[in-house]
Amino acid sequence: MLILISVTSIAFDFRNVFAIGVYNIEDDYFNSYSDGTAGINLLLSLDRADNDRYTINSFIEPISTGDVVNYGLLSIIILYLSNNELVFDRSVQFGTPRSSYSVDGISLEFFKGDNLTCNGMIEMSLETGGIPKNDSINFQLTFIVPLDTGDYMNYELAIYAFVPLHFLLYIIVPVILFWIFKPLFGIKFSEEDIKRDEKFLNHLDRLVIENSKDSKN
């Protein structure tokens, strides 16, 4: 029964559980030095808002390995291209090194097979071999949208159809357990127990019907 309860929460929160229409892509970009590497990690996030429209967010943070110290971002030029056409750009210079940078809330429309490319250049403040220096690094991350509105609707219909079938298990499982454990352990039920169980099963049956109607609406 605990498994059934867990599955119930999944069924009603399927978008977050299965991350349908949510895509997170990331990659590291770095320069090599004699004592390590320094660069950035770029996280690109697409979140389907409605039909074929997505909200685009990106997050950039400096990274380093070995003895190289990456103090942060000094400037950034970032471009977003939809099917190789420029749709958004930004150029920023920071007074002091930044530990992270994000671009949030870009709304774009994508269809199945369309691609989104995020590229640009970042200048970093770092220390290598004990010597402070500034260096730049280029980045480019591309994502191809795998689904369209029709595909999402098919996924959602399949999951919603599962919900009423799932609630039937709340009736079937107790009945099966009753007939298995009753003879196995010699359990005897009074007439009052049987009536109470029947009342509970009838209540579950009504829940199945109500949830089935809700899923259709």
C-alpha cells in the first residue's frame, strides 16, 4: 500500500517527476596552463511554458583545477541564436570579478527539430604559476528541441489515463490480501468487520469514479 501511495503522488505531479518539457544542458569550457586549468561551467535551461513557447534561463560560474585560481568573471558577451538567427544578445563588464552570472526569463518559441545555440566570450581573472593574469575563453552550447505540442499532449493523455486505473488498485489489492492472509493465518472476521470493509471499498469505488471524471475534464 505504501507503494500505491507513492505512485499516487507521482501521478498527480507528473510534470515535475518526469520533467516533461524541462531540459537542462550543461558543459565545461576551459583553458589549460602548466599548473592546471581555468574556465567556466555553462548551464542552459529550457522550461516549456505553454504550447511551443519556452522560458530560457542560463547560469555561468567560473571553475578551475590544479593550482590555478579562478577569481571570477570580468566581462561577458553572450548571444542566443534560434535556428542560427540572433534572437538575444548582451554585453556586460564587471567592476570586480564575479563568482557567477545568469540570464533569466527569455521567452522563445521552438518547434520540434529547432535548435537553440548559446555562445559568446568571457574574460576571467585568474592566477597561474603564482602570477595574476586575465584571460578569455569562448563557449558555445547547442540544444535541439526533441518534442512539439502534439508529443506533449500524447504524454499527458497517457499519464492522465493511468490515474483512474491506478485508483482501481486501492480496491483490488486489499481484496487480494484479504483472501491470501485469511486462510493463511486463520483470521476470522466478524460481521461488523466485513460491513466496515465493504463500506470502505464502496468509498474507494466512488473515489475512482470521481477521479476518472476529473481526469477527463
